[in-house]
Amino acid sequence: MTPLLRTILEGLVTLLWPQRTTCITCDGPLPAPLPPLATVAETVPVCADCWAAMPFTLDMRLCINCSRPLRGGWGLCAECVITPSYGRVWALGLHRGVLRAAVHHVKFSGRQALGEALGRYLAQMVEDLPDVIVPIPLHPIRERERGYNQAECIARGLAAELGVPVAADDLVRVRATGQQALRDRHARWRNLARAFGVRTGREPAWAGRHALLVDDVLTTGATASAAADVLWATGARAVNLAVVAVSDKPIPAA
């Protein structure tokens, strides 16, 4: 196990499940007390069966562009052959198990500090340093209900680690799109059409610069592509994407 992966796991455990005595995924009992810090596997509160299903991508066959798992073949997935609006995608892992729980806590349990911590870990995956980081915005009504934008929390941690600014106010969601989770792939893309815009009265921070979009989860890419279209149309020189997790549903290779 790499030092980076060990650091990520130990940080997530400390933030999410201090002194827990049951498995975080199946609620089964764990040895008490937990063994000393010999290996990460011994300190994460996950039973042996759930540990085997952890969403690490280090040994998986992934699309070289979007980092989602491939079903057969190598290289690009069938979706990235039809070029999305964004370029490279960097992610911590798959949206299941511990990582899924972490994202859920950030979005629905007010764990903004956890979002920032995830952003710091995510920074270790980014291979091309951006000029500016742009969190994907929520609609103002949704942000008022939640009290914050989870993508902005992640972006703050990412920016602190990379030493680049966050442009949290220039990209805006101009149309409420509702919940995407229950829509199929084509409905998601239709629903996101013209959902984003640029705040008027000033030049956007990404004009002539390399922008890194940030979100919590990449599923179909519809949200990120709709946002990237706006960045390209308003002068971005390059647009890549960083997310905490990618969908764990394999996509056919091209």
C-alpha cells in the first residue's frame, strides 16, 4: 500500500469514525480494542468482507480520461471517445463503501470540514496544476436549503493544497434542475442543458487560464460537461475536472 493511500485512509477514519467498534458499512462487530497502528487495514473500522470490497482503483482497469472503470479492453471508454467538454478527470476512487459514506456526510450531514479534507487528499491526484479552481455551483435555492455548497468545500481544500485561487462566484446555476439521481443518462443530459451561466458585470476568473472544475461525484458527466461548456464559451484556455468519487458502474471500452 502506498504512503499516499495510507494517509488518505487514516485521515478519513479519524474524521469520520473515531473510536468506532462496529463495521462502518455492514454494522457487524469489530475486535475491541482495535489493533495498534500496524497496517491501515487493521485500523480502519471495516470487517474483512467489507475491506475486500473497498473502492480502491489502484489495480483496476480504468478509462485513461475519465477514471471510471472499464468493462473489457483498455484505453478510453465508449463515452470518452465522444469527447466530453472537459479534459482529464482525477478522482480519489469509486463511489461506494467508505468513500460513498464520506460524500454522503459532506452533502447531508453538514460536514464541511470533511469536504475540505477530501479536497486536500484529492489534490494529490491532480497531475496538471490549474490556474484557478471552479466549484460546480448549486442553484441558489438548494444552497440556501443546505447552507453551503459541498463542491466549494472540496474546492477550498484542493486550493489550499495546490496553492491556487478558488473562483466560487463567477459560475452560477441559472436554472433549477432538481434531483439527478433518479434520471437515466439521456434525461440527465437533457435536464442540464443551459443550466449554467456566468455572473454578469465582470470578466470570469478563468478567462485565458487553465480551469479545474470540482464536484463531489462523477456519474454520467452531464453536469460537468454543461459547466465546462460555459467555461469554454467565456474564454477558458483549458478545462479539467477533479471529483472525490466516480461512478462504480463499469463502462464498455471503446
